[in-house]
Amino acid sequence: MTDFVEVKTQDLSGAALDWAVHASFFGNDGPDWDVVGGVFGTVSLRDVRIGMDGIGQEDVFHPYQPSTDWAQGGPLIEAFKLDLEHDHDRSRPWVSYQIVDPRLTTKGFAGETPLIAVCRAIVASHFGDTVSVPKELCHE
């Protein structure tokens, strides 16, 4: 069983942030996942073989890194209709906004890159200001 820890959404990064974006879509019902070389990804079954030694299977790792890969994270900006801007005073390089109530109040989530800011806003829209993430994904 995986142990979870509470992390502020604004502090999420790396594999923990990618996992949280993935969990925003699938919750606990998503595909199996793993971390390989510090990279979060899903695992699918490619091949099952029955032979003299029993049943063998081959898993395939699919990296999922929307916080660093524009091909995965870029389309999320349009899908979630997120605003993204550069903070000109440079205290928060990029900020993405999410709607936090029906009166269209927005809350900004900062990131060192546009994709990190966008991913944090997506996670916040599903989990709020804190999220429980698998302990193994957090930086020590």
C-alpha cells in the first residue's frame, strides 16, 4: 500500500506534479503507474505469453510529464481554458489562473515555467490548495 503525504499545490513539482495532474483526470481508477528514473508514467501490458515456464508478461512504461513536455501539457491550456501570463515583476515568473467560484473569482498559481503554472492550476481545480500525493514521489 502506498503512503500519502499532504503537499501544498503551489509547491508541487516533478513527478509529484505530473502524478497529481494525472490523478485529476482518473482519481484512483486510472491506469497503473510507476516512476522510472524520476519520471512518472503509466504502465500498460504489452504482451502475455504462456510457455513452458508459465505465464510471462511484458509491461510498457509510458512517460507522462505534462509539467515539462509541451506535447502533453500544452493542450491542457486550451482544454481547461486557463489563462496564462508572465509576471513582469519576476517574483513569480509565470502565473496560470483557475476559476474558484461561480462568480468567476480567479486564483493564480505560479510556476517557474508556463507548464508548471498550468499544471498547478489544474491540480488546484480538482483538489484545492493541498493534495495527497504518494510519498515516494516527493523530494526528500
